[in-house]
Amino acid sequence: MEMKFRFLGGADAIGRMGMTMQRNNDVSLFEYGMSPTKPPEYPMECGRVDRIFLTHSHLDHCGMIPSVCGRDNCEMFSTPLTAEVSEILMNDSLKIAKADDYPLPYAKGDIDRTMRNVVPLTYGDTIELKGFDVSLHSAGHIPGATMFEVVADTSTVYSGDIHTISTKLVGPARPVDCENLFIEGTYGGRLHRPRKEEEKAFLDKISEVTDRGGRVLVPCFATGRTQEVMLMLKNTGYDMWVDGMGRSVTRLYMNYPEYLLDYKKFKGAKRAFQEVRNPNMRSHSAKGEVIVTTGGMLDGGPVLGYLRELGKNPKNAVLLVGYQAEDTNGRMLLENGCVMMDGAPVKITAEVKKYDFSAHADHNQILEFVRGCDPKNVIIMHSDTRELIKKDLEGDFNVILPGLGEEFTLDV
């Protein structure tokens, strides 16, 4: 069976993912996200689709789905956890757009229609569609993240975002034999420091800061990273607080133990933190030893209030534990030692350190995963360094680097 593919976003760049798969007049959309920059960046406009497949609940993969699902009233296939967390992020996107006076990408009714059209599936499930079957496999990355395997005449795997090692939160993605592999290349050309070494360095820094009488601010993405950090800290005994959207996501994770590596440890991590349930509690949480809060790139959420309170004391520390995109406060803090608040740059004299707790496979892990799948064709996406991966795969595989908006055909 011949299928036409076209990337609407996220081919040669990280973020705002979107890809169509078409046979005759039947069109499937794999993901449709936005880049949460200021202003947000969107994928190319999407025509009518028959169904949507969503791998996981990060905004750069799910953020624009209501604009299509709301319009076309089509089904969306995902794990139930992915759907529930995505709903939180979609509603938050509308809230931010209204607050920042950006054009609204969709209406609240579009989100509601999307959620009514969710077809919940889990790992190992297979669904029969028009001329092909689709099976789900764990992608690692974050709880509920899935890879989709499309089976017709041959097998095609769409990876979404993957991680191939066990973290404290989730187990690893495993290779799936296939003819065509769509693989993310976020960390092409880069290697992660061994995870245990990075965790030790992070915990040692917190000990150093608290020993000198300082407080530690850990800005975190609400989905995945907040909970990973909480698990790292659960047995440390500090006075610890968690604030922001990460609280809501953590509660949802508690309802889906099947997507967690160790539910008992996760429950213990939640108990180790006091929750900031309303703004009045922040006067207490700011006096804590460790504050884990959204947002991860310092552009919104409670983190800016904590920075005002804690950022001007050199005894304190801001520990960044996630990717800091260009033109974000997090990148500005790393490069210039300041952040924008109320339209003006504010110098941060607290210590600033960056740690790599990425939920993505690194360069060598990507190569190992590809070889484990043993495909004929490798299509690299979600990367601005795809050529580095291609260089190490050429000769063994047919490597395709599709351009944005470029249509190409594969046998599936």
C-alpha cells in the first residue's frame, strides 16, 4: 500500500509537530502542536482529516489539535492519560493567549469537542481502520507517551518523542521491527551525561546551597519533569514545596498507576512535598528549602514571583532542569544572568546551574534504537541537527530528511 506523507511542522525543527498520512481521500494527522514562544509559533495550516493520533501530552505535540478536531469533529486516538493532561494544557494555552492578547488559536468549545472524540487506547492495543491497523507501544519519555505502529502491507512506526532508558518516572521505549521508522532526533549530535552522575550533582548542589543558608528554586515543566524531580528528592528530608500546574498533572498521574515505573515510590514522592494550593500560601512556600514550580522556561507560572523573592540573594540558587528555548527567560538567565519582568530586565544574583534531565534519547541512543528496529527507511524529524544522525546511519539505511510542507511517498 502506498501512502503520502507531509510534515506541517517539526520536520527540521524542534517543536510544533504535525504530519499527515494520506491514501486516496483518507487522511490521518499525527500530532498537531505549537511552540510556546512569545508569540506562539504554529504549524502549517491543516486541511480536513479523518482522524488524529496523539503520542503524548506536551504542548509542542498536542497544542493545536482542537483547531482541527473541533472543526472536523474527528476521532483522536491516544492513551487516556495523554488525553486528560493535554486538556489541561489546551485550556491553559487559551488562558495565556487571552492574558497576552494574542489571537485565540481555537475556542473552548473546540477543546470540549476534542475531548468528547477521544478514543482511549493503551500499550498493546490494536485498532482496525480503513485498510490498515494501528498498534500502540510505550515511548518512555513521560507517562502515557506512545509510539504508533501502522500495519498494512508492511509496518511503519511513528515514534513521537522517546527515551530508551529507565528514569525514575517511566520505563524505556523498546525497538519495534518495522519497514519504515519515523524517529525523533532532538538530541542529534549530543550525548547525555550518565543519569546517576547528573542526579548526584543535582542533589549535591542542593545540599551545598541549603548548608550555606540558601533556598533552592527548581523551575520545571509541569508534565513529566516536575514529577521526575519530586522522585529524585523524595527521601532527602528538606522542607519542600510544589507549586503550579505540575500539582494538577501529578494528581492525574496518581489515577493511572499503569503508566508509572513505580507507583509506590511516586506516591511517596507526592507525600514528601507540601502543595501550594492558593496564592496566599506562597509567603510560606518561599521560605521553604526547595521549591519546585512551573514554568520550566521562566516565562510564566508562579516561578516569576519566586524569582522576585529569591533571585537577588547570592546564597540562593536557581537550578534549571529542562531545555531552555531561544528567546525565553530561561535562556536569557543562562546567557546574560537576567530575566524580563514587567517589561524590564532584572538581574539575578542567585547562583544559576543547569542540569540535563532530558526525557529524550541522545545521539547514540537514537542510533541504537534505529538499529534495533532494523528498518529499510529512516525518516528523521523533530530535529535541527538531523544531518549528524544521517551521517552515522547512511550506508546501513535509506535515510530521509523531509522538508517542511514537502510531500513524499512510502510503501506501508
